[in-house]
Amino acid sequence: MSALVRGILAARSAPALRGHAVVQRASLYTKPPKENIGAVETAIGLGLMSIAILGPSGWVLANLENYKRRD
């Protein structure tokens, strides 16, 4: 095996042999919600998010002919 191939293999296998130097642990503590969210509140939230995302693109598509004209 050439020295180049040995060097590449050593560089790639070295982190696996050393193990993980940094151990990440999340310290999240969860509790049940204080108030449950109802179906009506969920529907209103999803509706408003849909309008916020799809509204501007719908406006552009509806007025596409106006945007094509160069006045």
C-alpha cells in the first residue's frame, strides 16, 4: 500500500478509533400543558398560517398580467 493511501485511511479512521470527544446531552424537562388547545383554536391558527403563506403568492398570480406590462 502506498503512503498516500495509508495516510488517507489513517485520517479517516482516526476519529472513529478515538471515540467522541464531545458528548452532547440535552437537558430538557417537559410538563403537560397548562391549557389544552381546542379544535377551533387549531383551525384558526392553521387558517391564518395558510393565508399568510399562500395569500401573497395568490395575489401575484392573480395580478400576473399587470406585472407583465411595462408602463
